[in-house]
Amino acid sequence: MAASTSAQYVFGVLAPFLIDEFDISRSRLGLLTTATFLVGTAGSPVAGRLVDRIGGRRVFVASMTLVGASTLGMAAAPSFGWLLAGAAAAGGALTTCNPTTNKLIAAHISTGRRGVITGVKQAGVQIGAFGIGVSLPAVAVIAGWRAAVAVTVVVPLAATGTALRFIPPDEAAEESAPVAADDRRPLSGTVWWLAAYAFLMGAGVAVFGAYLPLYAEEEIGLSVGTAGFIAAMMGLIGVFSRIAWGWGTERIGQFSIPLAVMGLGSVAATALFIAADAWGAWALVAGALLFGATGITWNAVGMLAVLTEVGAHEAGRASGYVLTGFYLGFVVSPGSFGYSVDATGSYTPGWTAIGAVFIVAALVAAAWHRSRA
């Protein structure tokens, strides 16, 4: 999970270096994240069906190979166009990260243990964000941004070796699968509620990941290292909160209310970001920590909801549709947010719009809860 989703955090933490290297605007910087998630959006439904048909382990290994190749390609990019192409290639791996891991959990982990395991695997995203925020700014200052990107290739390499060593072959999972996946079978209504919620949360999460460090530097006046450290702390909080939310949600057997709480927490975090322009760095830090405890943890609850209500035989396909919504949010917001900053000279309109998006997300979760009452 850390390897497949690292590109968005790399672009955010290394934003000042990329802007200087390629002489690009903030909106063009946002295109990198957009390219990654545009491919992720288009490919997720197909990837989900592919995982159900040929197995999670096989697709996982292929995905990690693609991550490694795209990472090295971006590190060597001679122009912004080539960097953009590498970002798009990284999106190919993004399409499979949740369908494969959800499929493997459904196939090999018994009910009652899935909440914690799902939380741990979703925490991988934030472990990656933490590692990137702590290490890459220093590497970039010492050895350049290209070296900083290149060193991250060790993560997909390690993931590939670990998967081959410890994950049972797909044939073993197929023998124990109760039902074969049927692409024509209607999916649970849960999938469509989650897809709508995921779209809105994706639009907000994308902006936090892509622009938090740059906002901290340009508006709050923090150094590159300090801005990266704040992003890392947000990720670190996310590690523990995803595990905790996954464990707690499985115990109560309820998904919509926790998702609504996460949406409201994200609204408060965005308000603190806006206030940081006047109140100072402490508000930015508080907002980042609050967002780490709420907004970026929704995946743990959302993916657990898919596993619980859909079942192992369609875990890949259902995950693919939910993630299509999530990634579509990533496609829409980074470029739009960057354009807003370039056009107005201020981050406030963009942050205000993101806060409104989170309000709608909380309302969607509340409406889903009422529909099940």
C-alpha cells in the first residue's frame, strides 16, 4: 500500500524542487497527481475484475514491478512531460493496490480479524507518507530531488520479495473460494454509497497531500524540512488511527456513523488550515494532526465495509468501483485547487471549497445511515 500510493506524497513533499527544476506553476504541479489518479480512475473497475479472475498474488507482484519501473522513470525524467508520463504509469499500480489487498484479506483472513488487518494494511499508505515526509526533503537537499525519488524504489522491491515468500499461491485461495465472481451480478447498495462518499473524500484528501507542504512554506513561512515533518506527523497519526478505526468499527458493526464523523473532523481540520494564515503554525499543525486522525483514515472503514457486506468472491470488483469514485476525486481537485491559488494569489478560496466538499461527504454518510434505518 505504501509503494502503490507514494507518488502523491512524493509530489507534495518535493513540490518546491519540481517547480524550480521544470519552471511550472502550481496548477501544473497538480497535474502530476491528476495524471496518477486519472489512470487509477479509468483502470480500477477493470483491475477489480482482473483480481477476481486471476488472483490477488499474481496481480500484486505485477503491480509492484510497475511501481518500481515508474519510480525510476520519474527520477530520470528529462522534462516535465516525461515526469507526467511517469506519474501516469504510477497510476497503473494504483488501480490494483486495494483490490489485491482486499482480495487477499478476504481469501486468507477470517471474520473477526479483518478489522485490524484492514486497518494495518490501510495504515501502509500513511507509513509511506510518514517516511517520505521525514526522509525525502533531507535527501533532496543533500543529493537532489532525483536521488530522493530513486531511493523510494526499495519499497516495491521489498514488497515483491515479501509477497513471494509469505503469501500463498492464488490456486490455494481459489480452491477455498465459495463462489466464482460474476461480473453481471448486481453489487450491494453499500458499494454505491461508498463510491459517492469516496469521491468527495478523495477530492479533499488529494489537496491535503499535494499542497500541505507548499502551503506551509509559501503562506506560513516554514522551511522545506519543517513542512515535510508536519506532513510526516499527519501520516504517523494516520497509521495508528487507521488501525484503531478498523478495529473499533468491526467491533460495533456499523460503518456510516464513523464515516460521518470522519467527514466532520475533516471540516474542522480544513478550518484550522485556513486559520493558520492568521493564527500561525500551531493551527496548521493542529489541523494536520486532526486530519490524520479523521479524513485520511476513511479507507480503513470503507474497505472493511466492502469486505463485510460484499464477500470474498466479489471483493476485487466491489473495491474497484469504490476506488473509482475515490480516484476520480483525486483527478478533479489538485489541478483546480492549484489554478485557484494561481488565479487569486491566495489559498483561502481553495481551502474553503475543500471544507464544503467535506461537509457534503458527511451528509452522504448520514443519508446512507438513514437509508439503512
